[in-house]
Amino acid sequence: MVLASDSRTNAGIDRVSTFRKMFTFERPGERFFTLLTAGNLSLTQGVISLIGEWLETDDPEKDLYAATSMFNAARIIGRALREVHKVDSGYLQQHDIDFSASFVLGGQVRGGKLRLFQIYDAGNFIEAMGDTIYFQIGEVKYGKPILDRVLRRETSLKDAAKCALISFDSTMRSNVSVGPPIDLMIYRRDTLNRAFTIRLEEDNPYLQELREGWGTALLNAFHTVGHDPGWVL
């Protein structure tokens, strides 16, 4: 499983704010969860904080470390989101502030399958299955076509990671609200411990290589595909 997130939450002419959007909860050998966040920062941070407060309570309806399955874990995230909404959303709405938030949850509980969920603003969720092999939250429109064209169930983890980074690069080129550092995680099924993780800054050589190579490849493809229709003067 490949998970990636940017770190920009606010952008303007003279202000850029950077906050982590990838969070990990684990008990090595027993369970491993990674949560990606998008939306109003105060809401997403509130949810992460509440989930942290619920840890070690041994309540399977609240505690990720007591969750009996990934489905149960997704319900805990949804419950935390509804709790934060209940307290904060009314005040944010009064001040005309966007109060939406969404999450991607991936992970595994010992004895269960590796599973991936998208949790919506209302606290409900869906699971990746069948033809759905990835989820994307936040700013989706610029990077989604790359994911749709490249990703298949047989795609290797290495190629999936490269595809995720190219998707982010394409989004960053067209939308200033998305920006580095990029956090990337690769989790291998049944390992149940901290996966490969890396934080890629703006000047990371591999990111620069991907950016330049992808831009050149797109330009070359543009000039080589299609025949002359005859009606272009």
C-alpha cells in the first residue's frame, strides 16, 4: 500500500503554512494504521487529538488500539469526526469558515486483511474494493487523470509510489494550495510495523528528476501523437 500527502494548508500572496497531513498509529506486530487528512485544519487536528485521547481506553468503539478490525477502526475515525463537528462546526459556520474535512485510512489488524477506507465529512465511509484501487482527497482534479491512466491492480509498489509523486507534482504545478514537503509511505502486507517513510522537500533530487522528466515526456508525447487532420492551417 502506498500513501502520500502534501504539507501545505494555506497559501496566498504572502503566506504559506505547512503542517503534516499523515499520521501513524501502531502497535508493532499487532496493528498498523495510517491516516491522511484534508480540509479545515482545526477540524482535522481536532480529530487527530481526540483519537490520541481515546488511545489506551480499551474501548473498541473509541480506541484504535482496541479496534477488532479495520472496519471498526474506520468507524472510530468517523465517530471522532462527528464529535469534533458537534462542538466546532456551528461556530465556524457562523463566521463563514469552511468546516469540511475528510480522511483516508489504511492499515491492518493482525489476522485481518490489509484494507483502505475513505471517511467523508459526515463520518460515513467507503472501502476500496473491486474496481476502486485508490482514494484521493483534498485537491483532486489536476492529479487524478494520471492516477486513472497509470494505476492497475498489478502495478508494483515502486511504480505506484512514482505515480503518486507525479500526480502531486502535476497538482502543485497548477494549484498553489498544494505544496511540499511530500510525505510518502510504503506499507507491505502483514508486516504490521512502521513502513518505509520519507519526507521529500522541494529541492529533493528525485522530485526534481521526476518533475523535469515528466514535463519533457509530456511535451514529446504532445508532438508525436495524432496525425495531421488536414483542417488545421
